[in-house]
Amino acid sequence: MVNKADVIKLSDVTLTLESGAGPVNILKGINFAISEGQSVGIVGPSGSGKSSLMSLMTGLEQATTGDVVVDDLSFTGADEDTLARHRLSRVGIVMQAFHLIPTMTALENVAVPLELAGKNDAFEIAAKELELVGLAHRMDHYPTQLSGGEQQRVALARALAPQPAILFGDEPTGNLDGKTGRAVIDLIFELAKERGSTLVIVTHDPALADRCDRVISMADGNIIDDTGDTSSVSGTTDAVREVAQS
């Protein structure tokens, strides 16, 4: 078996934010690596630090100490322009809130990151991505004319259109009903696998986490279990489910 390269690596990462009551330690000495093409679920109760961890991996937040390396770029000391260009070309993000531009059609929403990247065929690519997520008949509709599931599929098409090396999902089905959410998740896994993208999903859903190659469980700013690490604290499915359901 060929060992794949690490596309994400966190070394001794901490995150401390200021509050009215003083400094708050959000993340505490985080260490792990994610390999190319791997799917990873990050689970934990509210306040465990999992969404903050994703913010660090996407460059939306800077670590207080330690180093975050994503797709060969060290985020330590990187300026906002560098991080923005990296997200635009190498990273796709699907959030719980769809974040579609209300004054733009589905086609225009998907074309936005492609136009920012200087693609001359942005609308042709956007149309193909919408076809892949089953929305060829809804390209000219505005977000308010789409169901929640359709809006999330537009957001997924937008995230995948630039062909990112890494696709992040932060509770991507949190605003959807069960059946619609499962359909969107099926699409996320299918399209990520077809393109060889690394997939990282923050979720409260243990069934979704179980679909991943690996599950990282968090509590109180620490990793308490990692099913992809033989030195994990407990390494049991029951522990993962307990944390995910908290």
C-alpha cells in the first residue's frame, strides 16, 4: 500500500481568545495530520472546539501558538491575502448556513469563485457543477426560489467548482431535514471521492461520522479520541458515539 502525503498537519496548536473575563483557551496543544484523499469526521459537544479547529484549518482564524500547514502552505505568519488566495484555489467550504448571495441566480453564485480566480469559462464550469448536483433545471432561480436542500446543493457546487484539494463541511446538513440531509451527504462523499479530494466534516451526527475513514473526537479544547491514530485515548466506537451525541 502506497503511503499518501499529509495535506493537513497541526503541530502543538493552541487558540486563545480574549473575553471580558480574560483569556479563554479554546484549543489546547492540538497535534494531528490528515492524509491526501482521507475523509475525517470531527465530533464533540458544543463548546468542544471543533468549529474553531476548522476555522484554523481553513485559515479563517490564526493559531495563537503552534503551526498549521495545509496543502504545503504554513499558515504561521501568512497574511490575509495569501490565506484568501489559498482558500480560493485549494479549499472548498460548505457551511450549515448556505451563504448564497440573494441577488444572484444559482448559476451566478457558483460562478463567483471561478470569476475571482480569473476563469474565462466560469459560467460553463458552473453550469456543469450544477448539473452534477441535479440542478440543471434550477440554474436561473434565485436562492429564495429554492428549497433548503437545493440551496445547499448550490453551495456544494460552488465549493467544488474550483476543484479544491480539500473540502471542508461545518455541519453541512444542520439546516436540512433527515432525508434531504442524507441526499446532500451522499453527494458530498460521492463527488469528493470522484475528485480525490480530502474531506473534513464537523458534525454532531454519529451516523455521518461513521461514514468517514477516521473520526476525531473533541472535548474542552482537546482531542480525546482519534480512530485513525493507534495511540488514541480510547479508540472505541462507543466513545465516539457518546461524544457525538452529547
